[in-house]
Amino acid sequence: MYQLAGKRILLGVTGGIAAYKSAVLLRLLRNHGADVRVVMTHGAMEFVTPLTFQALSGKPVHTELLDLEAESAMGHIELARWADLVLIAPTSANVMAKIANGVADDLLSTLCLATDVPLMLAPAMNQQMWLNSVTQENLEKLKNRGLGILGPAEGEQACGENGPGRMLEAEEIALLTAKSFETNILTGSRVLVTAGPTREAIDPVRYISNRSSGKMGYAVALAAMEAGAQVSLVSGPVNLSEPERINVTKVNSAVEMHSAVMQQICNADIFISAAAVADYSLESIARQKIKKSDDSLQLKLKKNPDILSDVSAMQNAPFSVGFAAETENLEANAQSKLHAKKLDMIAANQVGDEQGFDADTNALTVYWKTGQKQLQQAPKTRLARNLINLIADQYNAKNTNKTH
Ligand code: C5P
């Protein structure tokens, strides 16, 4: 379930005997790398205590909509924005009805209205309640709105009856949750991504670098893989763990990154250059540690190769996507890079004032020849998925045009 790594899942627990299974579900999601926060309804707290979920999630459990202390720690709107997915397991008939009809009278139902991320429900209720035409109407409404409905299973129920309404087992819910992150929009394509900073050595112990954390590039690589692509990543030095199923080449300098990219580029259909490559490196690297002697020290720099420009200038160049981190004139600079570097697409973001580099969230404006799209402030993982959707749209459109 590699798709769960780094995913932010808001687990809603509602009032039903199946609530105890959610404790197992929470552990499974976390074991597979998901970051989980739990929201419980008052009904759920009649069955399981918040302490259980707090101990298992390692995070405070959210139960109240209008609680000053809780709101100041992480308010309901923040919680709604934080999540990549809202999963409600078990979902009672009551909560299904509330979500189907837009009722927002407690924390969980309000969150469901306030979020724009996918919602998945694992219903659990007595079979008569499930078969009731009102519940079935609500189910249709929810399905038509595109919500994911997991189960329910059929079988013996806690109330002694037999029929549909049992919550799916935790393992099955975790698996379906993981699968929901797969889109297949890039199935069959090969994607090469660069990420992180480069380090340009000054002497054996010093270097010039920048504040890039690699988070955006790694998130893009992961999102491309979840979209079905075969992904390779050329990474500068970062403090991130290597994603499973992605072929990672580690480099230090811009020149090393350039040669690693050039070696792999003929196997790529799409090149996404998210690395913050140093523009300059030392003309000569001192062999020994430079001694502190004079009052000032001059370093002579030479221009590094522009990896992205070299790729996009190739005959049969892959679909090339650049990033533009700008402190001013975002649109003008991004548009001129799009043309100057002959790119298919560029993702521009404002940096500086603690924005952009090293943060977990970001906002992007994406430009291509015939359009542009604003991707609102969001966790980099979600932003990366939205960016991959845009890239896939434009890449698939370009390929369709070529074949016609
Ligand atoms: O020209 P500028 O450095 O602002 O362009 C940014 C884009 O170019 C990014 O996508 C970055 O990864 C790429 N780049 C590169 N090689 C360089 C400098 C930038 O691939 N030497």
C-alpha cells in the first residue's frame, strides 16, 4: 500500500458498534505511512473513547465544532484543508443522511462541507436501516456526487440479524483507500523528475547551496507514479526517504545532475525539472580547506549547464516541464522562461518570506502555451497531484494531436 505513504487522512468515526474496528484501521493506515487525524462524533464516543484513537494516532482527537481550545490548535477549516482524503468508517445512517443533504451540525459533518478533497464512506448499520428507501436515496445522491462508498458487506450483524450493512474489514478499507489514490492517467508513460538543491563545492568541507528541501519534487515523482507512470528521480542532497518503486539517482552538483539526466533522458516521455539547480559553480575547487587569512575572500564562479534547456532543445525532446521560483514579477518571469527554455509547461511559485522553499504547503500558477491555471495553497502532496493532472491533460492532448 505504497500509495498511503505521506498521505494525510482524516478518519471520521461515527456511532456504531463497528467503531472498534476503526482502531485497527487507524493502525493499518499509519503502518503504511499515512498521517492520520481522527474526528469522532458524539455517538462514536459512546462506543470507543477518544483516548484509544489519540494513543493510536499520536495526535489529539477532534470531537467539538465550537471548542475554543481545539479551534485554536487546529480549527475545523484548517483540518478540512489539511487532509488529502476524508474517510468515514464506520458511517452511520445518520451521518450518511447528513452528508447527502448538506447538514452541518457537528464537527464531522461541517468538515465534509468545508473540504474539497475526496470523501470515502464505509457504511455500517442494521440491514433494515441500510435497505430503507431513504438510506438508498441518500446512497444514490452520494454516489452521483462522486463520493466513494466502501461496502457494506453482507452477513451476520451485531444485532443478531443477517443481511447487508456490516462494515468492511479494516484491511479491505485500507486497501481501497490506498487504491483511491491511483488514477492511471499516465499509465504507460515514463517520467523523469529532478528534485532538491545542488551543492557546489568550494573546498573539501564547504559548499554553496540553496534552501530547496526537495519536498515538491519528491511529491511530484510520487504523484506521477500513482498516476501509473514509470518514474525515475534524480535527486540532489535532501533529508527525505527514498520513495518505494521509484528509481532514485543521488547527485551532489549541477554537473552531476546534468550528466545523470542526460544518461536517462532518452527513456523519458515527460521531464519534470523541479530541482533548484545552482546557476553557478566554483571555477576551481580548492583542494585543501581554505584558511581564514585575509579580511575578504573572492570566489570566482562559472555558469552551470542549464539541464532543462538542454533537454528541451533535444531532437525528440520529451514533454518538458519547468519550475520558476520567483521573488517578484511571477507571471512575466514564468512566461518568459516558458518561451526562452522552449517548455511545454511551467509551474511558477512565489518564494521568500518563508514561502515556497522548505515549507509543507505551497501555491502554484501553471502556464502553458494556450492556457494557465491557479493551484491554490495546499499541502505539496496534494498540489503535486493537481500538477500531475494538468501535465497528463496537456501531455495526452499533445500526443493525440501528433497522431492525428
Ligand atoms: O532559469 P531558472 O533557473 O529560473 O529556471 C528554473 C527552471 O530551470 C527549473 O525548472 C530548474 O529545475 C531548471 N534549471 C535547470 N538547470 C539549471 C538551472 C535551472 O534545469 N542550471
